[in-house]
Amino acid sequence: MQTTKPEVVDVSNDPQNPSRRNLLTSGAAALGATLLPAGIQNADAQSHSDKPDPVAPNSPPAGYNILFVLVDQEHFFPKWPMPVPAREAIKKKAITFTNHQAATMQCSSARSVIYTGQHIQHSGIFDNLNFLWQPDLSLKVKTIGHRLQELGYHSAYQGKWHLSANMDTVKKAYDAPMDTYRKIIKSYGFDDFLGVG
């Protein structure tokens, strides 16, 4: 069976639903325009003027968007005791697993089971990653990132990974070597990464 990759459509300039990246970069551009010398501003403007403007799609791309929301130390509430409108909006369009068992309660071990589909004796993650005896998740083990890539998805990982000690190297998020972290996460099958934890 041959799988075709879904058409990638750039919707980043949709005025009804602007991307977070565009909002942040437009704010950074406004700030930069007030702080940078005129020569640097002009050089930057010339380098961006060669790119064509993205075109909004007429319809969404084929296939499904898949979003895993995983958190540490959160209780399950069939009905939330406080207002969480964004979570409720996602829940209305999603699948919620209400009858399941956890193979392990440790953060790293549980994540390895979820992301590889294998029990801890196969993923090799028996304990939390910050212990000396616990090695990183093996690069030989396929993750859900690899499997989604095989199906033509752009798989992005956002947030706490906690399966590679070399991605927990700093105490403060603003000190994180994000380029290095992105290269590491790519080896686990994810095209993009943003997060520290």
C-alpha cells in the first residue's frame, strides 16, 4: 500500500486565525524596528522581500490533525471544577480515554510507553531520566514521531521530553540550546521542537 503525503498548505497569514509564530515575529519586528540601526533594518527588509507571500488554502489539508496532550500530576475530571474553555473545546472534538491502565507511574517510563507503544522492558526506560543508572531512550526504538512521518505528517514535539538527559542540560529555560535540542529531537522522529523540562 502506498501512502501519499498530504498537501502542505501555508495558512500562516490567515487574518481570522493568525499563527502564534506570526504574532510573535510581528511583535519582535516592531520591537526590532525601534532598537536596530537603520542599516541593519534595511538589509533585513531586502532579504525578506524576495519571498512570495503565502496563499491561504480554500480548504483544510486532507487527513487528521493529531494532538496528544500529556501532563504530569493532573487528576481526571469528567467535569472540570473550574472553567477551562480551551480544554473543553478540544475535548468536544476529541477522543478521551476514560478506562485505561498505566504501565508505570514514573514520568520518563510512562512517556516511553506512550511514545514508543512498547512496555518498559522494551523501551529500556525503567526509571526517571535524572538518575545515573537510567540511559536515554535508544535511537533504535521507533517513536510515534517516526510512525507519523512515515504516514506523511509533520510531527512536532512541544514541551517536556524527559527521555534524553542531553535535553535537560540547563536550569533556566532561556539558557536552553534550542538548536541542539531540535537536532536531538529530530533523531527521535520529530520535525520540530520547542520546550524545556
